[in-house]
Amino acid sequence: MTNIELGFWAFPVILALIFLRIPIGLAMLAVGIGGSWLVTGSLNPVMAQFKNLTHGTFANYSLSVVPLFLLMGQFASLGGMSAALFKAAATWLGHRKGGVAMAAVGACAGFGAICGSSLATAATMGQVTLPELRKYGYSGALATATLAAGGTLGILIPPSVILVIYAILTEQNIAKLFVAAFVPGILAAIGYMIAIAIYVRVNPHAAGHRERTPYRERFEALAGVWPVMIVFIVVIGGIYTGVFTPTEAAAIGAAGTGIISLLNRGLTRENFIEAILSTASSTAMIFLIVLGAGALNGFLAMSQLPQFAADFVTAQGYNPWIVLVAILILYLILGCVMDSLSMILLTVPIIFPMVTALDFGLPPEEFAIWFGILILIVVEVGLITPPVGMNLFVINSMAKGVSLGQTYRGVVPFVASDLIRTAILAAFPIISLFLVRLLY
């Protein structure tokens, strides 16, 4: 068996291990070490390389952003910011047809701007908004689907842990990727609200009615979200203007949300320790996957599979847009069985060299940024695509009396919205790139 054939076999072996319930990080680590052993014919150089890989991976300064953004989300949840966001959005939108669900999406967008994790956004906002949605007569299908879809805004609206990982893998500027993701993130929130508006008109009994809130109460509720606005402006504004590096901004954001939570009396000694442990647990899980991906990528580099794939696609003369569509469809399929971080780490080292060899009429850096946004969006769709949409499981587990089948049916309009937005952003790269060009 040639080295390239060994590289091809890595993927079905990893998928088989995943179906056997082996954690994805361990599956990639085992295949990476085993494959390198088969290529070199000796275990000693592989273990020596693994030692250097471990140090080189975790000494990466950019990875320090991950635990800091996760901690910022933990503190924001404890500080009552999620409840304040939903209250403000509900006072302005709640009286409209489907307005409480739209408010939930808006609150998810706001919380995603200070969280960076989809699952954390979905779980946190689910605790706050599910009771309100049920109180005002929203069906279980619409309520759970809205929150599952809204949770995906946590990885699309900056800061985004997935974008940080993509930037490290492709050696791109994190700040520029955050800038490029801002407009697509806003479009995602608007698209979800449009999907809700259509849904409640097709199914009038899926949503109840909430009384109009007086303007005085609306502005009072709006004033309650000033901590979120301050954190967002300082963190994201600092990154966009170059005042802070992403790591410095994440540290300031974590400290700021911690202080706000303390002042709001939401942060106690007990839940502070719980927040630290939860952050450490999530970080360890992510870092294990990153380490496994590093071992796998080392094996794939030895097998020369990425170079072979790039040369093969270039030699065939395929239309670049057909290749891009095929890649996006592949991500949609993988999203049915894998989580977003695993997809990025498993596929980008192979796919990125392949697509960069094609001509899309963009400079290399702009192409890498645009491609990263497209990948982020289709990965986001995977979070709400049956049968293994992680956000669907998180929200459904919180909604007693709502079957998983109901949630699956309710999420269809949101998936359709995602697919339409993906097509628009693929057809018009300027939507993702114009802010980058304007600021840089």
C-alpha cells in the first residue's frame, strides 16, 4: 500500500472509530500516530515527533484566546447578561407576530458577541427564553428550533472559537477573520427572524400573542444591556481598530465580564470555581482535539495526500465554482454526523491547499478569509442538521414534553435560511470582504 493510499484510508478509519464512540480527539491521535508509524516503519521517530508536536501545538500564543473567550461566556451567563438581552429584545419585538421568538434570536446574537461558543449560547439562552416562549403559547417545535438556530450565532458573530482555530490552521489574521464574519453574522440573525415571520404565518397556531410594552419600559430594558455593549465595544472594537491583539482583547473581556458579574452579585465564590472548572473542561476537550488533529496532519503531510489532492484537482481542469459547491455539500453531509470543531480540524488541512490552487479571482489572503467564512457558515448549519445537530440535542434536552422529531421539523425553515445565505455569500464575496478592505 502506498503512502497516499494510507492517507486516504485515514478518513474511513476515523469515522469508524467515531461510530464506535471513541472521542474524536483520541481517534485522530491514534490514526495520526499509527499512520506515521506505517509510513516511517519505526515508532521511535514518531514518538520523538509527537513530543515536539505537543510542545509546538500548546506553545502557540494564539490558542490562549480559546479559554479566555470561553471564560468570558461563563462570566456573562453568571452576570445575568443573557436575561437582560432577552428582556430588552422582547420589549421591542415581543408584540409582533412571532416577536418573542425573534427576540430570542436577537438575544442569542447579542450573547454570541461576548461568548464565542455555539453550545454555550444555546444552553444559556435556552434557560432564559424557553419558559417565556412557552408562556406566550409558542409551540414546542418553534421554540426549540428557534433557540437551536439562534445558538449557532455564538460561533458566527465575533468572537468565535472556531474562527480562531481556522486562523491557526491556515495561518491567517484572526482580527481580519473577525471583521469578515460580522456582516454575515448580522445577516444570519435577520434571516432567522424572516424564517420565523414566515413560519408563524404558515402555522398561525405556532405562536401566541404578547402585549405591546410601553416605550418607557422599552428604554429602561434597553438601558439594562449597557454592560454587554461596553464589553462588545471594548473587545471587538479594540480588535478591529488594532488597539488590542485578539488575546489581549479576550483577557480584557474576561476580566470585564467577571467584574460586571461581581457587581451584579451573580458571581460568588462557589460559582466562580464552577466557571473556572467548566472553562478548563471545555478547553481541555478542545485542546485534545487540536492535538489529535496535529498528529493526523503530520501523518497526512508524510503521506503527501494534501499535495496529491491539490495537484489532482488542478490537473483535471474542473471549474473552481463546481469544486467549491462540492466542498460545501461535503461539509453539510459531515455536519450530520460530526461536531463543528472536528470537521474544521479534520478537513481544512486537506481541503485548503486544494482550493488555494484554484483561481477564484481573489488575492490569496482575501480568498482564505472568504473561504473561512463560507466554511464557518456550513459548519454552523451542521449544528442544527439532523441526526447529530448538537444544538438540537442541547435545546431539546431542556424542553420537557417536546419530542426530538418536533424539533427536527421546526428547524427546517432555519436550515433553509442558512442555505440561502450561504449561496448569497458564495456568489458575492464582497459581502464578507468589504469591511476587511475598508478597515485594512
